[in-house]
Amino acid sequence: MKKALALALVALPVSVFAATPDAPHHIDVTKLPDQARLIDNVVVPVPSEIFGVLDKLGLRPGDWVAVQRPISGVIHPTGEQPQIALLLGTVIAEGFVAVEARDSAQVKQVGKSVLSLSTALDVNDAIKPRALAITQAADKKDWAKVREELDHALEDVKKAMIRLNSESLSQLVSLGGWIRGTEALTAVVGNNYTKDGAELLHQPVLLEYFKTRLDGLKPKEKSNPVVTRVQNGVRDIRPLIGLADGVDVSEKSVREINGITSDLVKSINSKVP
Amino acid sequence: MKRFVPLVLVLLSFSLGICPAHATIDDALSFALEAADPYVKEGFTVREDYWGGDLPVKTTKAIVHQLFKGNEYWFWMGTDQKAAKISVHIYDSAGNLAETESWQKPHFAAARVVPKKTGSYYLIVEVEKSPDERTFWSLAYGFK
């Protein structure tokens, strides 16, 4: 399948469902075959899905200015390919934070840095039109368009990497974005804790998915010290995001997740892993 | 020698079952995206990623997917088999039907959900009727 993400797809016995023309009001998810809960090909939400919710929570640009990690100049590749892939993900996520902060200068720095990092990963041809569109939209302060182009940039980079047989690196781009996005989210939510805001962190499927993908990396990629730290970080975050449904993500957990993701972002940006 | 290479590649791709499967899942996706089209005008952003495969009649598949409270989602399912009857339904992690509406038409099925909680949801897709032994399907989604 070219792009069919058949993760977590499992044949279910028809008997699980009532044989009525209408959908049954309840299914017993504990009786689904074990494979139904395996996470293989999860569709990772694009950052806009989360930032769209944050818009509705009434956060102000000033809330985001405080959590920006300003980029001075252009970010250049650091370390080996897995680290560069993680770094690219964090930079794209920084673009979303800059959009929330209504900071067009930073958005443009993000566009240039995305181009620099994607060149190092051999996917710059795929990203050039997006980087240009991001810059143009930032000039016009068309924030919805910037966000849309950042989403597309992330997807284009991943597709280009898959074409180059670098699917594992494409997952690291997603993960890098998730780590920086989560760092920013926990900082904002931590500064003004609400259960609704913290609930956005309840992402057990994604954490399980990232863990599975990290476990499946090639030995050479796994031995990268930054990747090892990320693997440990994901392991430590999993119990904090509320593995069971209906469990609130506490203020303490939000702070702990922020500490872990903050350390990871520093590692990913570090020249000496 | 050069002119044999394309032939070898074509034969190889058929022997691997690549071309027919791609063509048909892509066709199913085209229908799913056609179903999505009116909702784009309502402000829904359609994801490029999608799920797909083929199913025998009366067989379902479950897809576990993360949804966020505060968003509204539509899931659109398509098939290239006009005579098939397909369905998609959405359940929360406790197994309760979570969708607020759903519909079925030839080639299409869709379901809408406004999640009450952020977390994991089960998307249950089914081929209810079809003249084919296995029916290709595809599922796309959008949010706003």
C-alpha cells in the first residue's frame, strides 16, 4: 500500500457486533482480538489538531512568547542523521509555537532552518516550495496559512524520507516534533493549569506507537546517544500521561513531563551528545 | 538488454501484487476524498494520511486512533465497488458508540464525532455486502 497506514488494523469476528442494521451502542473492547490493540501503523495527528484545540482554550499570544525557544540565525545540522531528523522535527514544532506567538520573524527563521536541515537529510527538493510558502505567509501574517504549510512541510519531509527508504528517520522527525510540541504545551498548561488543557496530554496510543518505533530502530540508530535519551524519555513520560482513560493528568505530572521534554530538546540541540 | 528491463519490472511488480492493489486502494481513496469534499467547504482540514486494505464480506477491522476533545472529526470511508455496502462507526475506549451521526451511500460511508474526552478511540470499518470476494476500502479523516 503506497500510503495506506494499516496500523492497528485487525480483523474482528463479526460476532463482536450485534447483527442489526444499526451500529450497536456498545462493543466489548476487551473481547477484541489481542492484535486489535497492537500499534503498528498509527496515523500521528498533525500539530494543527492540537494547536486548534489550544486556540479554543482562549490562550493569548503572550502565553506562547514566554515558551518560545528563539532561533538566532539559521539552525545547522548537528550530529548524525537520527539527531538531525529529531532536530528537524523540533524546528517545525517551533514554527507552530511562533505562529501562536504571532512572531513572523521567528517563523521565517524556522523556514530557513527547515531548509538547512532537510538539505542534510537529502530531502530539500521536497521541502523548498513549503519553506518559501511558510516565509510568504509569515510576511502576510496569514497565521492559518503558515500553520497549514507547516503541517504540509512535516508530511512532505516524511514522504520524501520514505521514498529514500529512511522511514525510521521520518518517524524521528515526527517524534522530535512531538517532543518540542509537548514541551511547549506543558509549559503553557503548567503556567495556567486547567484539567481541559492537561487532558490534551492524554495520548496513550501515540506514546505506545513511539515506543514501538524506537524499539524497532536499526541498532546503529538506536546506539546514537541522543536517540537513547529520547527512548528513555518516552519510557518515563508514558506513565505520566494517564495510561487509563478518564484519569486526570495532574499538575505535578505536567511539570514532570515538561522537565523531561525540556531536557530532551536540549539534548537534541546539543553539539556534544 | 536495456529494453527488457521495463518488461522485467512490470512482470515483477505484478508477481508481487503491487499494481492491482495500489490501483484499487487508490480508487477507494478517491471515493473517500470525494465524500470529504463538501466538508472541506465547511472548514474541515482533510489529512493526507489514510488507512486502507481489503476485506471479505461481513468482516470488520478496528483501527485505534487518537482524538482530541475540542475538535470535531469526520471519518470518510470509500470503496470502488458500487454494489458494496460499507460502514464506519466510532467507539470510545470503553466501547461506547461515540459518533454523533453517520451515513451510508453507494461507494461511501461516513461518521462524525465530537469527542467528549481526549484519548484513544476505535474506528470500526466493515464491508456489510459486496459481490466481490474481497472489497477494497479506504478511510480518510478530517478535523476542525
